[in-house]
Amino acid sequence: MKTEYLKAKILGHRGNLRRYRSLLQTHLTELEREYLHRRVAEERTEVARLELVLASTPRPNAESISANSPLPQLSAVACLRVRSTRTATEDRTKIGPTSRCRGG
């Protein structure tokens, strides 16, 4: 779960970098240009830091998870399932936790 979070953070920072680079292609004042260059440097530093953390995060291997071991903690997205309930007037879709998730 931590790796998914880190990957999402990295993607967000890379999106910021793309946006700042495209802004640098436009007409800007010197102050705006300096600000964007500073932000690009900060975003690059954060991406590098997060990639380092991601690389050092231990990952479970196939041998460590046996058939008798409990299921690994499911992510928030995996814990959601869609169930339909039909009313007399309309169909509605409800999203709720599965039975294997915490609190579900």
C-alpha cells in the first residue's frame, strides 16, 4: 500500500513538472520565470527523494506469502465493491467495503 501511495505522489510531482515546463515556454516576467525555475528544482528534488524511498521499500516476495498465511492488507481501492440495489423507481449503485477489509 505504501508503494502505491509513493507512486501516486511521484506521478503528481511529475505532472507539476510538465505544467511548470509548459509555463516556462510562455511569455513571463523575470520574477515569474525565477519562481518557476525554483519550483522545478523543488519538484525534481522531491521526485528524486520519493524514488529513493520507493526503491528502498521492501516488497513481499512469493515465498513469503504461503497458502495458509492471512491475506495481505488490501488497498482502499481493492476494499470497495459495487453492489446494486433495485428500487421500485430506479436503479442505484452503492459502494461499500468488502468483508475482507478492515471495518467491513
